[in-house]
Amino acid sequence: MKPTVILELDPSASALLDLLVELGHLDEEMLETVNDRFLDLPLVSGAITIDDVRRVVAAVVFENLDKLDDEFRRMLETEWGLLLY
């Protein structure tokens, strides 16, 4: 049995992740992948930062672009810079 790992997100990182889920940028599968990737991060500050969230989410979304429908891709093109840069 794997030990339970609890990761801490700083407030801005948590807010961004919540926003990305609420806006529909992350489905359940992608969110699970993002959470798994958080476990592999070398945490310098002791908590996941907003920059960590941006980096991990961008990678996961990019890896899943071929699975996304055209409308979602257009939405990403419009909102990507506002959300992740």
C-alpha cells in the first residue's frame, strides 16, 4: 500500500488550479495527471507555487491536445496567455 502524500499548494497556486477546473480547462483525467505530476516536483519552497501549476498544467494540456475538440482548442488559444503566462 502506498503511503498517503499530502501536498500543500500556496494560495495563488490553489486559486489558479480551481479556476482551471471551473472553466473546464482540466477534465477529471487531466486533473489526475496534474496531481500525479505534482508528486514528482522538487519542492524548493515546501509548497507548490503558481509557477509550478502553470508549468505542469501547460505540459498536461499540450500532451492532450489531440484529444480535445475544436471548440476547446479555440478557447485555449484565446485564454491560454491570460491563464498560464
